[in-house]
Amino acid sequence: MFQTEQLIEDCRRALTENNTHAAVKEIVAKAVAEPSQVLKTLGEPKLAGIQTLYRSDELTILNVLWGPCMFLYPHDHRMWAVIGIYGGREENAFYRRGESGLTTSGAKTLNTKDVIPLGDSVIHSVTNPLEKITAAIHVYGGDFFA
């Protein structure tokens, strides 16, 4: 059963692992493997937005709710991230910096139960292609809001 406090504790404990990023990916994968349990705990998404579940200098855990057909322009986080979908779909386009700006370097669609790790230099854009809210747990290796 998904519990927010357990997710936070497990992710904080992962900060002591040799490969924190991989450890957090496993934790998030376990959490979104039972999307109905996440929905039961965090609630059925009604509005787009971001809910901070945990924030420190070393770790940020967010409940991200993408609005229907929402698009977020190319960006980087400058820290590693792990994204796990517990409802809906998220389409990511990846980019590289080139002499004439950003160039496309791939894409990945995430569906319910999918998890993706992003390195600290990844540049991506995000689209929710659905007519309903997409819900995801995002974990960042630092203070996302700093």
C-alpha cells in the first residue's frame, strides 16, 4: 500500500546509497506499480498543479498534475530526476544544445506505471496529450525550487 511518509523515508534513505538515482528509480517504480493505491492516498486529480510532498536542499518530491493537453517548453532541471506516472500519459521530447540552438534528440512516451530517470544535463519538453489530467510523482536530487 502506498504511503506518502514511506515514500519520503525511502527516498531520504536512498540519499546514502552509492547510486542514489538508481535507488530512487526503484522506489518510484514500486510506488507507481499500484496506481490505485497512489490515487487512494493522494486523491483523484481534479485540477492541474504541483503539490510539494517533501522539500530539502538534497531532495524534492512532488505530486505533479498535468492539465489536459498541457505543454511545457524545453527545459532542464540541472539535477537528476525520476518521474513515475500513476495516471494518464506524458510525452517527453529530448533535446541537445547545438551551435544553432536546441536540436531534437529523441522522445519517450510514459504511460501509467512507467518510470524514467533523467540525468542532471537532460533537456526535455513535456506534453500531456490527453483530455484528462496526467498524474505523476517527480523526485529531484536537490531543492527543485531553489
